[in-house]
Amino acid sequence: HPLIAAFVRTDAVQCGFCTPGQIVSAASLVKANPSPSKDEIQHAMSGNLCRCGTYPKIEEAIATWRD
């Protein structure tokens, strides 16, 4: 899925612990809404915890997944 490349490109993958859940949630989001707003991304991803704190990079990956 192009989201995987976006996560790698934006360095949203750090320890990898949360990455599978983040990717699945993000894929569900962009399937329903290919161009989500920042608020929509934050709301959709709020159930996923990242121990490394890469939330800004995860948001960037989702916002730019088609670039």
C-alpha cells in the first residue's frame, strides 16, 4: 500500500511496535476519505499509541500518502 512508502519516507517508523496498527488504521481512513484533514487524521488515529512519539511524522505520512 502506498501508505507504507509514505511512513518510510517521512520516517514515521521508529521502533516498529505500533506500525502495523498505525498502517491498518491509516489505510481504513484513506479508503473512506483519500484526503483527510489534520483533525480527521488525529481523530482516526487517536486509538493508536506510539511509544516513540512520532505522531507528527505519522500525520505527515497520512497527509502526503499520495505524493
